[in-house]
Amino acid sequence: MFRRDFLKYSAITSASLFYSPLSVRAKDISAPHIVICGAGYAGLSVAKYLKELNHNIRITLIEKNKQFVSCPFSNAYLAEVYDVTLQTLTFDYAKTMKKFGYSFINEEVININRNKKEVSTSTHTLSYDFLILCGGIEYDYNALNLSTKLCEELKQKAPAGLKPPFEHQQLKHMIETFKGGNFIISVPNGNYKCPPAPYERACMIAHYFKTHSIKGKVILLDPREKPAAKSKEFLDVFETLYKEYIDFQGLTHFKTIDFATKKVTVEHFDKDALEYKEKSIPFECANIIPPNKANGLIALASLELTSEGWAKLKEPTFQSSIDDSVYILGDAQGQYPFPKSAQMANSSALQVALEINHTLLNRPFDYRNNSLGNICYSFVSNTQAVSIAHTFTYEPHIKTTSMISPIDEGTALSAKLWYEGLTSTILG
Ligand SMILES: Cc1cc2nc3c(=O)[nH]c(=O)nc-3n(C[C@H](O)[C@H](O)[C@H](O)COP(=O)(O)OP(=O)(O)OC[C@H]3O[C@@H](n4cnc5c(N)ncnc54)[C@H](O)[C@@H]3O)c2cc1C
């Protein structure tokens, strides 16, 4: 059943994984306890796969949000395409836990004591044999070097929209009440959640403007010369489908914003003068995405971080660089060149579940024989999408190969199947 579900949503990804289920009988081990913090794509995936591989493990998943709301497909929700609504993005944790049979605590993790191997919420303290941290990303507004007051204003008036559901609802409201002018999307420096998301969002907003005859322009401010993902494909789409609606401004750094005069200040590379020059751009609405870093769970557990603020791991594993009993999955990891995607989180979760199960059985696990895969879809209109598939092999360090699909209706259909397959696999 597990294998069938997994194959259903990603032929490419599953083909790159060597799946060898090892079932454990009750007498083999004495019910180890695995605590998973964060029930997003990574946490739900690893909980499901561990339970599937080994019914005798005790699993407790801790999550602070009341419901699961998906980020994948949230850009389609903004543009009201593919029948995506807030309801279709939202899933009930209680139903999932009942179906898969692991324990769930709906509270925030507020303390992690690695010496005692304990995790605490406001009402529980749990001991663990293995701890898996799946907290995702955190916004790093401090890195913008703006006043605290302005950062607060940014959060309220120009939400980043990488965390569901309120920021997505705010963005949708901004789009629906937009009367015309510039809609600014600022892409952050460094690694961030879902590299193609801002460009997909630009396409979805432009599609909305086009179909609702709104005289608006999406201005994409990007510190890079080209989009961070699917660059050729997005630039082609901006030039063809949305020539009147999207203005991609590469080598452009967001500096500050003035909500009173409605102007954004940027530093833009002047190719004639060969230097960065300041300029201001008027706006009606803005979606300013600050730099990202690993969620606070990593610091709470006093684990090692990279200089960019992501969790350091012990290669080639997903164990923390300084503690073998702690694993870090999903967007928070910064050791490997993996895109911060739901599919990547899911693929890594399967590997970690297999590894932990091997460890419990005292069997060696070779990461090098269990390569990871990723596939990431982006909608560019109400009928078409483009995808990128990655495979990662160990030679001896991780080598990435990628393949981009055509921009077409078939890819949009595959995207829907992928989403339905993944969500039904991990949420039931
Ligand atoms: C607009 C957008 C579109 C995207 N589209 C795609 C796509 O098409 N395909 C794709 O593969 N990926 C896509 N992604 C990326 C994908 O959403 C992320 O990569 C994925 O969610 C990462 O999973 P995660 O489990 O690491 O983090 P998350 O899914 O963010 O989950 C982290 C969880 O941890 C919880 N948590 C954090 N701290 C605590 C605490 N102290 N106590 C308790 N709980 C805590 C949070 O509440 C959250 O539920 C998209 C992202 C965005 C923003």
C-alpha cells in the first residue's frame, strides 16, 4: 500500500529511490519513542513512513497549528484557478492521526533538553530515543536592517506569503481589491522556501489582472540576474504571456519601503555605469519576502547552524552535526543542495524513516544506495504549468542532475495528480 501510494504521485522521484521495506516484529525491539516536532510536509511524511515500516515504534508528533494548510497550490488559490480554495488547501490533523495511529500533541514546542533527551510543550514533557525536527523556515526580518517598527509594518502591510494560511488570505485580499498600478514582489537573497514560488506567484497575479481587465503590473525585484528557478522558462513566460503585466527587474536589491508615500527604494545594477544605483518605485501593493533561515527549533535544541542560519548535518545523514539522536528534515536543513520543497521534504523523510528503522534493527544503512529525488511544479496560467525534476546521487558528495518539462497542459495535469497523491499519502 505504501509503495503504491508513493509511486502514484511521482514516477520520477520514486524511480530514483531504492525502497526496501523492513517490517519489524514486536519481539525485535522494545518500543522506542520517536518525537517529531512540526507537522508540515516533512513531519507528516516521516511519521507516516515510520509507522508504515514499523508498527511498534511509538511516535509522537507535536504541532502548534490547529490545521494543516498547504503552501503548494496556494499561488493557484490567489488567482482562483484549478478550483483551489482555502478549503482544498486545508486538512484536519485529527482525521490524519486517527487514520495512521500515532500520537499527536497540538501545542508549541517550547523547550528541548538534549542532555535529558526531553521535549517540552506547555503541558507535556516527553522523553525521546530519537528526535526529528521538522520546523521549516523562519523569516529573518532583522537581516533587512530596518527599524523594528518598519519590520512590523512590513509584516502587516506587505506580507511575505511563505507561511499559511493568514498571509495567503491577506495576499488574496490585496489582489481582489487591487484597482491598478504596481504590485511589487521582492525575492530575498540566499536560500528560501520554494525557489520558484515568487515567480509562479507573479504569473498567477498577472493572470488574474489579465482575466479581470485590471491595469496592473507585477514588478519582480530580484537580487539575482535571472529567476532563482526555471529561469529560462519563467523569463519566456514573462515575455510572451505577460509582456504587459510582469516587469522582471534582476540585479535589484530591496532596501526600504515607505507606506505613507507608497514608494519602495531599491538598489539596481546599472549596466552602463557598471555600478548599483538607488531608485524608488511607486507601488499600490507589495509582497516583500525577507531572507529566510531555519526555524527556531534548531536554536532551541542548541544545534549547530551554518553561517546562513540553516541546520548543519553530519554527511551523508540527516543527523545533526553534533547529535546522532537528533535528525533535521525539510526546509530547515542547510547541509545539502536540496531545494526547499514539499517533495524534497517527503523524499528525505522516506530516507530517514528507512535509516532509523535499520538502526533499530542493528542493520547498516547506506545513504549512497538510497538516492533522493525531487519534482517541483509551477503554474504559469490557468491551463499550463512547468516542472523541474532533480535527482541527487553521491559521488562521493551529492551531485545534482535536473530536467525541465515543457510548459503545457499535460504538466498542469501532472501537478494536480502530484498534489492529490502527496497529500493523500501523508494526510490520509
Ligand atoms: C507559495 C508556495 C508554493 C509552494 N509550492 C510548492 C510546490 O508546488 N511543490 C513543492 O514541492 N513545494 C512547494 N512549496 C514548498 C513547501 O511548502 C515547503 O518546502 C514545505 O512546506 C517544507 O516542509 P517542512 O515540513 O520543512 O516545513 P513546513 O511545511 O513549513 O512545516 C513546518 C511545521 O512546523 C511547525 N512548527 C514550527 N515550530 C514549531 C514549534 N515550536 N512547535 C510546534 N510546531 C512547530 C509549523 O507550525 C509547521 O506546521 C511551496 C511553498 C510556498 C510558500
